[in-house]
Amino acid sequence: MGFDDWLAAEALLEQGAQHRWPEGDVSTLEVVEVCHLNLATGRVVAVDPAYFGSFDEAWPVVAQVPPGTYPVLLSVVVLPSTGRTELSRRLVTAATLKISDNPVAGWNWVDEASDGKVLGVGVDAGTACFYDASERELLALLSADEDRVDAALIEASDTGFAAIADSSGGTAAVFIGCGMGDGFYPIRIGRDASDRVAMVMIDLELLNHSTGRVAAD
């Protein structure tokens, strides 16, 4: 990943940054902690939770981190009310698992070793998801309950996320509403100076469509 890509990743975590959009609107970026995800094995999986069989198939692990419970951060583009709408719009442009407080020294795309293609999340229902590989059986049972899945998808669309409880009352998975809707979204891995994983990010690419950052006064 080049320097420009490193800056792009950092820009998704820049609290309070303002960006201008083609329509002339200026947004503010909010980075908010929404829940803590239990990673019993540390094998992080990212999928589209609405895809039939998502939790029942052998989806690739996108990162291996120490087992633990980690904050989930949403990077939210907040657009003001305009003549077109009276309500401000809140659209998620990235979802990040914060694995440590160590500064990120570099960002990498996740590649599939077999063919070198960028590994990401293919989304057909406007929603992405993080979970630990150990929760696949629990979530496969969830996927068989269409009403529960639909309710979680609606919640993620309305509020930006939905936390799916595990058997201990923690969070087994987090559904993430994608600000750009359907698409294919890459995974970025932030590593510290010792090459340990510090962050795992789904880049939902909304911010790429702004015309640029507004310089601070």
C-alpha cells in the first residue's frame, strides 16, 4: 500500500474532519465506539450477513488477532439538513475493530494467497458483518430465522449497526449498515511498529466520493 493509501486509511479515523461533496454540502466525520465484539479465537471473519448460507460456509478469515473483546468503531459521515431534506444524514464510511492502542505504523490490503485478489466483503443487502470464526454455528442458526435477520438488517440500516448477542450476553457479531449500499468493500489491516495487528477495517468507500477535505481555519 502506497503513502496515498495510508493517508486514505488514516482519514477514515480523523475525528471531526470536514469534507466537501459534489453538491456543495460539507460533512463532518464522527468516529464512534458502538459496542465490543467477543473474539474467542481471534479469527476475524467479515461477510454479508444477509447472503443465504453466509454463516454456514467456510468463509476466509481476514485477520488473526489475540483472543479477547475489542471495541468496534464506526466512522460516520454526517451531512447537514438541506433544502432537499430536513434531517441530517448519517452514513457509515468505515467499520474498524480496534485491537490495541498502539499507533498504526502502516496499512495493508488483505490479499487471498491463492490468486492475489484483494479480499473484501461482497454486499448485496447494504450490510456487512464482523464475527469470530467460533460463532459460525450460532450465527448459522440465526440465519435460519428470517424475521430476526430482517430485524437486525433494519436496525443496522437505521442506526448504523446492530449487535448480535452471544450465549454469555456479549456480542457475537456486529452488523454494519454500508453508507454506499451494495458493493464490494476491501479490508485494511493496520499494523504497529512491531508488525502486530492494531486495527482491522472494512473500508466502505463512501468518503472516496467527496471532493476533498476542508482545510481547518
